[in-house]
Amino acid sequence: MPYWLASARAEQATDWLTRFDPRYWTVNFPRPMMAAATNPAPDVLRVDAVFYRRDDLAGIIWESVDRHDHPLLGYDTDRDYRACRLRFRWRSSGVRALDQVDGPTLTIEGRDAAGQARAWYVRLWNYAKGSPEDAEVTLDFAALDAGFALPADRDPVWAGDIDRLFVSLVAPGYDRSAAPLDAPAEGWVEVSDIIVDGAGAVLAIGDVMVPAHDLRVASGYDDHYHLTPARLLRNALQLGYRGAIDHYVGMSHYFRLEAARAGEGTRWLVSRRGGTLNAPCAAWHADLAQRAAQLGYELIWSLSYELLERHCWDDWQQRAADGTPALTGWDPPSTLLSPTHAGAMDYLHAVARAFVAIGAGAGLAPRFQVGEPWWWITADARPCLYDASARAALQPVAIPSLRGALDDAQLATLDQAATALARSTSALVAAVRGDWPGCVSYLLIYLPTLLDPAMPGARRLNLPDGWASPAFDGLQLEDYDWVTAGATGASERGAALVGATLGYPPERQEYFSGFVLRAGDRGEWAPILAAAGAARRRGVAARYLWALPQVLRDGLVYWQGEDEMDAFDDVLFPLALGREAEVAPGFSTAVTTSAGGHETRTVAWAEARTRYDVGPGVRSEADIALLLAFYRARQGPARGFRLRDPFDWQAREVLLGHGDGATRRFALVTRYGDATRRITRPVAGTLRVAVAGAATAAFTLEPLGVIVLDDVPAAGAAVTASFDFDVPVRFAEDRLSVARATFLAGSAHSVPLVEVREA
């Protein structure tokens, strides 16, 4: 699958962006508060915020360096603001006003004229005309002074080397203490009528438009909460992603919170009263949905059982037998909600209905995904089936580990837990369909955990029969640990097993390929895209890259070019060649002869490329008819096909390579003494593989003659194979000449073919 990883824009298309464009501001804040930026109109930036503590402070940020867009779509860096003047209308409510102490302040971070790092604090009220909550502000960066009271506190700003600037927002009850506010405080700011002039008013911005292709993309609110939806969707659209966007609503930023006493302090927990989504989250997602609908996208609202542990009620959490809560490896950790806890499940119902309602309000067809629902299994294989609600509902027996053999009582506990899990997901979908009966439902499951051969109990626990079709409209699968480890055989067999077990054929499956957790692992995009290609060959309904944040970070550019396999018809030449066929291996060698008669020979090809003449195999009018039909179907030389070479079509116990303790992939070859030939078209059903002399069936044959072993062979172990093979060829000429030799006989004096180099 053709792709590349861009790191910077070079000769690609550009456009112009007005500096301070509302789409390109971001927000930042300390948890547990929440804020979100949207742009309701081309010249309007709106920030919604909710404050919980007296020291909560949000920043509305403009950065000189674009760190968030795809490298081909970002704006250019220009740190010199001295020739720039910014005017805007400021309106606010629920935040400290412009004229107050600790009111909105513009912080400018950069370097002074001597190159020393420093910051300036510009009080916006000093440059405002109007009321404290509705004013016109003018900032001339060539003549800007920091300081609270001007001119007494005047501190001239040198705007020639700025890294970033941000405007601070605090609640009316702000006092720099960590104490909770009397009640959560919601506020908003709108910056409108934005006008920027001067020589520094515009920036170049990438304007690449990748043609629409066959991959979709996933997104996640926990990764994108600080960006505007318009900015995200521009990246997705111009990188060629179409169709549905699978949007994970997250586990850490969407909820309302309430204060609960915890010892001497306060703990902020998800609110069990007064609504589910916080106001910034609701505003952000309403904007996302409206813009997605305008651009022709669908949204699949993805909700998991995962919740940030610090904000989760203790009795909602799954727990191991010793009372340890189910905790993921994220920092800070998330926990998993218990499928048997009525309060936790009612909460998920409310969250799901709220998000789907946002999409429906924007005119989007309701689509909802239950994302990776499972009973958590700890790193040492202990199932988390023992919270108070699960103990009451399941009366589980002790299961110290899922890795060992289990007795009948333990297996019965797993079955009961699986039934409870399926019942909870069914109720979640039913809650959404209670509002939108036509909602399309999906189940996303993660195969490496469910099908871990070291823990057969995991499949019994987390792949319940109650998920079988028609429980969901579509089955969505992801297996990124297998993909990045090169275990393509496990990926293929896992998808087939789960699809057959639950009764979802490939056309009712969707596949999630990815993700690349760390920027240093950009090379993992190659197997990720290969896995997406394998899913296409399986015939799945759609394929998604997980996820947009990593696509933008790593500069992934994917396009749907003419695949090599698309220009090859996997059919055999229809005529028997016989021994009279001409076979002519050839090389490309440049020979330079010096004046003294000495030669310099340059070999352009490492392997021979064979030419064939199959004309002697044509003996009758029936052969001519078959040949002409085959030639037309291949569009002459346009499409390749298989040819059985009558002199060279078998390989027996050929050494493919030796294990190194890490490699699983080995390319098929045949050997001629010291010469090696890549084989890309083995004959189906003839391949036999051995590792260290022992035959094995634990492998997968990938396209173009590459085998992938399920298990990594030991260092030094010989990997051998025996197989029959065909040669990929094409017609060599755009014309084909045949003749009628005698009654009911025919001939083709010459039918030249040439070998196609596929690997």
C-alpha cells in the first residue's frame, strides 16, 4: 500500500492564513477543570470552560510553531510580530472580567532583543474600549507594554522573537488556593470581529489535497480536546479520509464532576446528578458533529467501559479478589466499570444517549460503538470479577490465575461473568435505541487479549455467546500488538475465528489497524498499512487507521495508487507449452571497452529476467481462439498472469534463511548454485515449510511469496520450504499475430512473453 512519512513541507502546495485565525488557537488547563475551543464563524473564537477549584486557570494559546497539524498542512513559523496589529471584540460571561485583578491577561513568551528568554504580562483592559465584559481590544505589537497600571508599571514588549502567547481565564471566585469553589462555575469567552493587519498579518500554510482513498480514520477526544474541530476535520479531509470517522469519546475529559469529601481533602468524582457531559465537551462535540455533517462525514460514537480512576466512584470499579481495582497501564491510570453495577451502567447509558443526541441534532445518522467491553485481567492473569456488585450477582469462586487449568466451578464462574458482560452491552445498545430505534450498533473487540493462547480462560470470559449476530449490526476488530510484532498469521486466524464464532461474515466486519504509540516507532506504519491491505483482501466492509493524532504526528501520507496486484490477474496461461517453447533467461549488463581492449562490466540486475516464446504451443483453431480471448482479457501487455515454465517449476527443501531470535518473515526463493531467484507466485496447496528440520503448519503465506511464521524461530534454526511455482509474466507486445495454417489448424509464429519483476 503506497505511503510515505512526511517530516516537512517542501515543494507541496501552499495557501495563506491570517495570523490568529480562530481555527488555530488551542486551550490548556490543569485538571480537573475543562475547557474547549470552537469557531462558530470564520472570525470568531469561542472558549467554554468549567472551573472546579479556586486556582483553576485556562489559557487560550497561539503558538508561533505549528506542533499539531500534519507537516504538509501546518502553517509556517514566524516569530516576529513587530509589524502586526490585532483587533477584536471581547465578550465574556462567568469568568473574571477585564477590569479586575487577575482578569484576562496576555502572556507573551519569547526572547528579548538581546536573546534572553523572558515573559511579558499584558493586561488586556489597558488596551480595551468598552465595558469589562464587552469591549474592543487593539494590540499593536510594535508598541505594546506589559504591566498592570500604565504608565506606572510600563514594561515594553519586544515582539521580535515570540514562541507563544496566551490569554488567561479564571473563575470569579479565583484566589490561588486549591480549595473547591462553592459550586462548579461555567463560563465562556467569545473573541469576534478579528482583524489582523500589517506586514506580519499572514502566514503561509500547507494546502495539500490527497485524493480520497479507501481508508477511514479514528479519532479520540482525550487526544484532541485542546484543538478546534475545524482544524481536525481539515486535516482528515485534506489527507483523503472519507466515510465514517470512528470517534472515541474518551475516558478522561467528557464528564461533569462533583466534589466528594475524602479524608481531609476533596475528591472530584463523575457527577451522578445534574447531567453527564460538561459544558465545554458538549459545545466541542456539537461543533464537531455540525462540521462533520457539512463535509459529508458520518460519526460513529465510541464509548468504552473505561474511566479515569481518580474520578471514578470506588464501588463502580472492577476489582480483583484481593480488592485491588482494575487499573490500566496509562499514567495516570484508568479503571474499568463493573458490568454488574447498576449505577455505573446507568451512567454509561446516559453518556451514550447524550453523545448520540448531539450527532442526531446535527442531522447525522445515529451510529454507536461499544468499545472494548471486557472484564479486566491483571498483568499476572487475575480476573477482576470481585467488586461488591459482581460478588452479589455472580457469587464467583476464587480464580487465582487464568493461565492454569481451571476446574468446573471456575469455568462456571467465567461463563456467568461472560453472560453478565453480554447482558450489560445489550442493555447499553438498547438504551441508545430507545431514543433512536434505527441506530446502527457496533462492537469493537481487541483480539490479542481475548485469544491469548497462554490464557484460554480469557476467551471464555470476554467473548460471550451473547455477542453473536444479530446482537450488533457490525463487528469491529483490532489487533495492533499482533500487527506490530509481525504476527500476521495470528491476525488472519483470529479474525476468521471470532467472525465465525459470533456469526459475522467479513462483509459485516470492520477492521482497525494501528496504532503507533511513540513517535520513535514510525516504522510501525509499514506493517499497519500491510494489515489494512490484508483486511481489504478478506473482504471487510471498512478499514480504519487508529488514529488521527498519530497520523498527524508522524506525517503519514497514504494514497490509493494502482496496487501491483491490481495489474496482475492470478490466472494461469491457458495453453500447455510443451518442450518446444523457447525459454531465454537474460541479464542487463553494460560493457565498456577501453582503448587498450580492457573491459569494465556493470551488472544492472541481480537476478536474470526470463523471456519466453509460447507460439510453438499453438496447434489448432481452438488454441488460437483461446489465445486471442486470453490476450484481449489481459489488455495485451497491461496485465500480468501466471506461466508454468516447463523446465523450471519446482523447488525442494530450499533454504530460506536462519532464525535470529526476532525474524518471522521469510521470502520464498529457489536457488541455482550460487544464484538466487525470488519466487512470488507459489502454486496453491503445494507449500511445505520446516523449521530446524521439523515440518510446521504454523505459518501464513502472504502475497508475493512471503511466509510469516507464528512463532519466532530460534537463533540459527534453518527455515526451509518445498513448493511448486509459476512465473509472473506479461505479453511483451501490443500486437498479436496468428494465422490459419490448414483446415481446423492454426499457428502463432511468435507469442513473446516477458517475466514481471514483482519483488
